[in-house]
Amino acid sequence: MGVLAPAGCGLPGQDEVLRLGNIGWDENVAVSNLTKVLLEDELDHEVVEIRTSEDLDSTYRDVASGELDAFQDVWLPNQDALLDRAAEDVEHLDPWFLGETKQGMAVPAYMDVRSIDQLDGTEARFILGIEGSSVMMREVGGEVIAAYGLEQRLVEGPTAGMLAEVERLYTFREDFVFLAWSPHWMNLRYEIRYLEDPKGAMDKTNNPAECSTIVSEDLREEDPVAYALMDAVALTEDQINGLEQAINEDGDPLAGARRWASKNRKVVRPWIEAARNAR
């Protein structure tokens, strides 16, 4: 962590900058901004800087090197290989998501398609994808298309761009296929169908995953308040979806997270107390 003032000035940790990694996935945006709100507003603790990158690999490397202090969107077993490489230099916290994740290729429910092997012959021309560093993108591009001989081309891009295209195509009831996952607000906004994978080409992502946090190896000692807060975070599917929805409604991640926190005091209060007790 970078120190903004000489040691001994103010409360411990108050003058430090906590750097959180963010790869732009909505649950990552939501949890990172909620962490920032609670540390800055409730704990009078520190400046929290959210650093955005579309590269998952470099985000892991930056936490391991200490360039970042934490990354709160670790999906396992999807990201096992990345965590294994960084394991000696990071601490892996318990999962913050209390529900069951879901990942895969999906279509709008108005399409008469239930399996990946039924995609050819539809009017869907592309598979709308997300950041190329994601495990799901690598699996679809490297395994699924070849296994099923799909005629659709996988399109790489930021998650926000994919969601904008999903919104447009869904509004006009056009055929399309995209990468989907839960927890995510898309599952509330749209009627979608996750496609069956009879050939098991998406074995790495078909099974439920854990959503958790990694922190730099020295964070527990250097910043016990921030460490304790992130270690205490626990959200159900309804709660994370509600947080994401508040952010979407406000159009500002920080404002949405702040509004959600004010309306969900019973949820966040135990985390705040855990952080205060760590002082």
C-alpha cells in the first residue's frame, strides 16, 4: 500500500491508499465499490482506489507483487491455475458469495434452442463474449466451437459492451447466443436459457464455483481493518443482485453501493463491527 503521510500521523491506516483490482465484471464492480464505501464512510479509514483492468492474469500478478492489495472476484475452480501461480504471495479468503453460481452459453428464452448442438441453423451469427482473459472465453474459443463444429464466431470484448448488445438484440427479439453467469443482474432483467452441453466441452465451468477474495500476503498485518472487513463480507444471491441493480439504477457504482448499504444495515453491520474490532 502506498503511504500518503509520514508514519504516526493520524490513526493507523488512515493515511494509506488501499488498491483494489477490478476487471469490470458486475459483481466485481459491486463488491469493490461497496468495500470502498464502507471503509471510507463507515470506518473513517483510508482512501480506496479501484484500479480497472480487463486482464485477469495481470490482476493476479499485481496482487502477488503488492501492486494491488486485493482482488474480490476469484472464481474457483475456473481460476485455479492463476491462483496456483500466485499462491505463495497471496492469501485466499473464504468465499463471500453464499449462493450457487452458474455459468455457460445462453440464449433468450424466446429462441427454441436448449442445447449447444442446436445452435447451427439458427439466425445467431456470433457468440457474444467478454474479456479474452476469462476462463469461460478460453474454454468456448478453444474447446466448445471445435467440439460442436459451430458456425458462430466468438466475439471478444468488455463485459459492458456484451451486455449492451444483449440489451439491443433482446429488445428486437433477434436470435443471439452469449456468455452468461450467475450471480448477475442479467438473470433478473432477461428471460434466458442456459444451454445444455451434452459433449461436456465446458467441464471447467459447468460446475458451480466459489466467489472469493485474494489479498496481498502482508495485508493482514499492514492493514488489519481492511483485511477484517473483506474477510467478513458475505452476500446471498438476492443481496448481490440487489446491489448490482442499485448500481445500474443510479448509473454510478459508488452512489449505488452507498444507497444499497444505507438500506441494508443489518447486512453490512457485522462486517463493520469485525473491522472495528481489528483495530
